[in-house]
Amino acid sequence: MEYYSTHKQTSFTSLKQAIIKGLANDGGLYMPKNIVPLDNYIISTMKDMNFQQIGTIVAQSLFGDSIETNILEYIVNETIKFNTPIVNIHDNIYSLELFYGPTLAFKDIGARFMALLLKYFIEKEEVENINVLVATSGDTGSAVANGFLGIKGINVYILYPKNRVSIAQEYQFTTLGQNIFALEINGTFDDCQALVKSAFIDKELNTKKLLTSANSINIARLLPQSFYYFNAYSQLDKINKAKELVISVPSGNFGNLCAGLIANKMGLPIKHFIAANNKNNVFFNYLNTGIYAPQPAVETYANAMDVGNPSNFERIIDLFSSYVNPYQAITKQISGFSYTDEDITKTIQYAYDKYEYILDPHGATAYQALLDKSLSAKESGVFLETAHPAKFKNIIDSILGIKIPIPNKLKSFMEGEKHTIELENDFIEFKNYLLQQ
Ligand SMILES: *Cc1c(COP(=O)(O)O)cnc(C)c1O
């Protein structure tokens, strides 16, 4: 498989180059040259397969000729060491629980896959000392750090906004040591993301250091996220509930939604998508007006969605670029909703009081969007529960007036010691830091 840049100002590139570079030379994002639909028959047999088997078929189609079959299978099997179950909440509403990975958020899938693939290329091609730069609003940092921990030849730099991630999130990437460096930036997530982007286009830095990104900018992190859309479909297909599927995605940088659209393009029958936003509603506004106007991010309870200029917007536009009227096609395929912290609070309270289901603040937006979309009885609504509620224990405890238990996995992180490097929101300072490493 070859990859092109969404800016189309540079030539096709290999998977190895795409994963190592992260961002294309022209500043665009990589996309697979061919998204080949899978045979309907194969999709219909997935209901009798396990998640690893499903993941392998999807991966073959997406990465196929770029990597030996047995190695790809190994990477998929290592990535998928946990399940992503579908849980019926009430009526025709289901939660796709994506929080059974090591850091209790959906990003574990993409991060583990990318780490293993990069490790493979490093060992095979004897590439030396790769520096992974990653901006995080909370969950990316932990998933990436844990995916890459201890891999020789890779240093990981995690930029996160000081005081704006939850304590549980922070401990998951600041306590690891080894090849993981946590940079505490005096700014917002958008500032962190801008610093990373500036680093990728800085000439001096790129001649002296091999840099790559592990944000959903990186195609190797994004594509594996399509695995669990297939897995979700198959679980519902098995109980004959997959005929008219509406999938609601809590969205920040839009990597997750993008992976769903790619699964759809690969032939997965998804009738409609919902992009659920918190107060950071740039995409919601785009759907309503046709105008994309990035805005500074504001802080919310669903902090992993506090993004004012979502990176993957470009990929979504690109996916619809063959339509005569892309905007019309996008609004037909995707609905948008936007919720305040007050709305999120009410939703979390409601789901718990009525159904004893504990939502996290991100999943809450997607669940509420499904309710507000008023599905027909024939439709099945699936919301992505992207993180375990205990990652946001303070918020959830205070809303529900209970003390939710902390899973052991999370507890062991909390016992570590926090180590960070504090930096101002200043590119020169960041650049000098990297050059001295
Ligand atoms: C990252 C994240 C999101 C947003 O996902 P995108 O792919 O950036 O749109 C939603 N929920 C949680 C818990 C996350 O960590």
C-alpha cells in the first residue's frame, strides 16, 4: 500500500516513510492510496470470528503488501490483547466499551499497533534513534507512553497542558521513566499541538533529529482504530441488530470518527455517523454552516475533546473529495451535536439513575447525541465509550455523589512518582530542549 498527502503537493510514499515521518513534507496528512472494499461475504462471516481474527482481516486489507503476513498478524494479535464488548444499555442503545486496554482508553489500540510497527521497521531497517513527539489532552499521552515504553531506539516526548489533564491521566505518563519524557507545557492542548507541528517543519531540527508523531496525525495510529468498528458490527450482526447502524463518536481531533468513515468505505454497513462534541464545537458549526473556523480550545469535563482545530478535519474532507458537493455528502453521512458541561452532568446523572450505567464525560456526549437523534425502532444506536469513568473519578464522584472504584490497573500507576520537565509555551525553548537531548 502506498500513501498520499492530503495536500497533494508531494509524491506517494511507503508505509515505512509514512509512519516515520508522521506529517508529509507538504504539511498534509497521509492517507492510504486505495481503500478497497472487503467482500460482503467476508464481513458477514465476521460474526463467528474473534476480535483478533477480525483485526487481522482488516489489517491485511489496509496494510497488506507493506509488511509480511505473519508479522502483521503478530502485530495485530499483540495489539488486541483485550476485548471491546458491546453492552446493551436500554432499548436499541448500545455502548461499545473501548476501555479494557492497559491505560483504560480506546487510544491503546492505535498506540500499541503503531509502537509495534515502528519497532519492526527500526529493527528491520536499522533506523536509529527515532524521537516520537506527541501532544496530549489527556489520554493520548498515556496510551502512547505505555505502548512505547522500553522500546530500544525510540524516545518519546509527551507535551501536555499543565493543570489541564486529570490526575489519573497525568500519572499514567509521568511516572514511567526509561525512554518516556513528560513535558509540562504552560499552555493549552492546542499550544502543545502547535509546538509539535512547528517541530516537524523546522529545518534545523529535522536535519539533526529523526522526528515522528504519535498523534492521530500518524496514519499507523489511526487506521487500526477501524478494527473495533468491524468488531462492533459483528457483535450486533450476531444478534441480528446490525441492519441499520448509527454510530455516535465523541470527537476531539476526529481520528476516531475518521477511522469509522474508513471502515465504512471498506464496506462496513454503517448507516449514519454522529460526531458528538463538547463545547469545542468547530465541527458542529461546520456541519451547520459549511464554514470551518478553528477556535481556541476551551476547558471542559471531556478534556480529551478540548480541541479547537481538529487535525483530522483534513482527512474527512479528503474522504469526501470525490463527491460533486462534498459538504452535502458530509452532512448527509454525519450529524453533529454539541454539549456543555452542564449537559454532560445531567446525562451522567440520568444514565446512572435510570439504567445504573456509569458514563465517562466523553461517552456521555455520544450517548446523549444518540438520544437526541431520536432513532427509529429499526435502528441500532452505538456510542463509543472511549475511556473508563474512573479516569475522571473526581468529576464522576461529585456528579453522582458516590465513590466509584478504581480498577487495579489504574491504582498501580497512581503509586508511581511524577517526573516532568516544565517548559513555557515557546517554540525556541522547546526546540533547544530537543536539540540538547
Ligand atoms: C482522544 C479521546 C477522544 C477524542 O478522540 P479523537 O480521535 O481525537 O476524536 C474521546 N474520548 C476520549 C476518552 C479520548 O481519550
